Amino acid sequence: MKDVQITRLRLGHVQLNQNLHKIGQVDSPNCSVCDTDEDIHHFIFQCPKQKELQRQLKQTCTDHRKAYNMRTILKTKECVDVLYEYLRIRNIFL
Ligand SMILES: [Zn+2]
């Protein structure tokens, strides 16, 4: 399950509004809180709804002397673990 989720994130095949809108499942591609495209970059770096995730990822990157960016986050084991755990305990399936 973890591998499936992380692969989807890496491919950008996520169930966020930008993609759901393309297949006609939601009316707007925008985040329900922010008036901007809800894609994986928005989710991981910008959305105030995921503030706690952003804090944890930033801290993990700092701890492991890694740059805080998408590439690091999706390729560093420790970051992937943080991300997966965050989604799991909140029952978020992207
Ligand atoms: Zn948002």
C-alpha cells in the first residue's frame, strides 16, 4: 500500500482537485481553502491545511541536511516515511 501511494505521488497521479476536475469528478480544480490549483506541489508546500506536514518535512530535510524540495521529499526514505505516516493517520488517500 505504501509503495502504491508513493508511486502515485511520484507520478503526480493523485486524487487532488486539479486531477479530479480533469476527469469531471469535481467542479473546480482549485483547493477548497485556497483559490489556487490543488496539485501535489500545492498540497506538499503551500496549503495551510497541511501546515503540520510541511513543518515535519522541513524538519526532516534539515535533520538530514537535504534541500527542502519535491525531489528530495519523494526520494529520501525519511521524508517518504514522514509523508506516508501523515497521510495514513489522517486517512488521506491521494
Ligand atoms: Zn490549499
